[in-house]
Amino acid sequence: MTANKTSTISIVLAYLVVYFVWGSTYFFIEKALHSFPPFVLGSIRFIIAGSLLMGYCALRGYKLFNKRDVKRAALIGFLLLFIDMAAVIWAEQYISSGIVSILGAAAAIWFILLDKPKWKANFGSLPIVLGLLLGFTGVVMLFGEQIFNADVNNGDGKNIIAMVVMTVGTIGWTVGSLYTKYTQDKKDPIEEEKKEKPLNVIVKTAWQMVTAGVAFTTVALATGEYSSFHIETVPLHDWGALAYLITMGSILAFSCYIWLLQVRPATEVSTYAYVNPIVALILAHFFTKHLVTELQVFGLIIILFSVLLMNWNLYKNNRTFRVLRARKKIKRLKYMAPKSSIPRIVEVADFDEREKKKNQAKIDENNS
């Protein structure tokens, strides 16, 4: 009982970190940009975070290098952490962190459009098509506000460019995610022949962060950001924002996310995408000078509802939903059955559950 209680507490705490810490990183990026140029900010953040993670892996005795895995991690890190995060950081110079987070939530649109092997299933599903149309409507609303609303449009057009850049970054994240999805189970005959053990997921993550850090550093040097950056002028609170991004955002939150994927269904863990933009929008409203309009809130609701529709088939078949439906069914049977038969119904339900667990254990054993 104590172990189960501890496990439950750990899961709840991990969800709180993923929901609220990741959601708050948009706000802390905006704060850090008061002192750090965008690519310098990304450079310092990911070089330090990647180095700390790599050091942790070395202390744990994990293998740190495998040519195939490092090459793949480098490409994923470039697409997911450099392209996407560069877009986020650069865009937050000109538009609210809340708007950036909402556009990030709209990534589900690009997953539907770019996942070619799933086109037949996706476009043959009414909830997914409706979700896609709603998602585009929400994004168009946000763009329209930035163009026509004088309260948020500064007149130089940089806010529109920032919206476009953020959208491109989101597409980069999608491409990287799809690449990960379709290559993680693909076996290289040469590597199979060598029987080289794959790297630990934390090591791969460290390589992704180091790759992003190197890319950010290269751009910062090429554009002259480092030459014009004066470290001594950075106030303590902006160093605090950067430290938060490194420790809480890049290391703690991501570690919790990876751990949750191992102990909870992926569709359940993916619910962070619904909470993060809400957290970002609340922080932007109360702690920044940006105006959070009714249209932005309405656009967020539309986009989040569209994400729900686009993922409806996954949620519908999720293990947690199946268990809840089974429990409701058993309760109905208990209510309808004579009292003398209730113990038998419970016994059969428990037997079915035990049989499922046995069958799953056999499948896992055969796969291993």
C-alpha cells in the first residue's frame, strides 16, 4: 500500500511538473530576452543543459557514444530543439509568450497534414477532419487579430513575421517528431550484425541538447550576437530566468516527461499540450505588459478543442478509458443482477483482468 501510494504521489508530481513547468517556460523565455539576445539565450541554455545531462549519464555509467544513435539524435535535436526553439525564442521578441504557446499547441494540425502513411486513416475520420478545420480556424483568427487589431499590431509588421516564423518552427518540430516515430523501430542490418546496444534515452536527449546548443552558438557567432553581448550587464533576475529554463525546463520537466511515458499511457501524457498554453496565457496576462484579448482566449479554446478532436480516436481506445468503460459495465451488471449473483460477477471480472495480465505478460516475454 505504501509503495502504491508513493508511486501515485510520484506520478501526480511528475504531471504537475510537465503541465506547469513546461507551460511556464514560455514566460521565462520572454523574461530572459530582456537581457539575452535570442540565439545567445538558446546557446547558453542548451550547452549547459546538455553538458549537465551528459555528465549525469557518465556518472551513472551509461554508454555515451554509438555512431548510429548519435547521428539520429543530432538530426532530431536540430529539428526539435534548434528549429522549433529558435522560432519560439525569436518570435517572443515581437509577440506575446501566450500567442507563441497557442501556436505551439496547433502542432497537431501539421501532424495530420504531414503524416503521409496515416493520411487514409486520418482523412477518413470525421472527428479528425473537423478538428483539422477547427484548428486552422483558430490559427487564422490569431493571424487576423495580429493584422487588424491596432491594440496588438505595432505597425512594423514584425509581429506577423514572428507568427510566420513560429509556424515554421512548429512544422520543424512536427517533421522531427515524425522522423523519430518512423525511425526508432527501424533496424540497421550493419548495426544488428555488430550487435551494438542502443544508447539510453537520457544519453540521446543529452546529445540532442548538445546539438541544439552547438547550432545556437554557431548562429549567435555568425550574426554577431556574442560580440555585442555584455555578460556583466545582465541583472540577477534575468540570470534566474535562464537558470530556471536550464534546470526546470530542459532537465527536470523533460526527465519527468520521459519517466511518465514509461509508466503511463502516451495518450494520457500528451494531455500536457492542453495545459501548457493555458498556463502560458495566464502568466502573460498577469505578469507581462502584453494584452491578452478575448479573441486570443477564444482562439485558444478552439485550437485545444480541435486538438481533442484530432486525437479522439487515440483517447477513445486508450487503456484508461477502456478500464473506466469496463467498470461502468460491471456496475450496471451488479445493479441488474440478483444479490446472490453479484459475487460471481465480480469474480468473473477479476478473472478476465487476471487473464488479460497473463496474456500481456506472455506477449512481453515473447517480444523480449
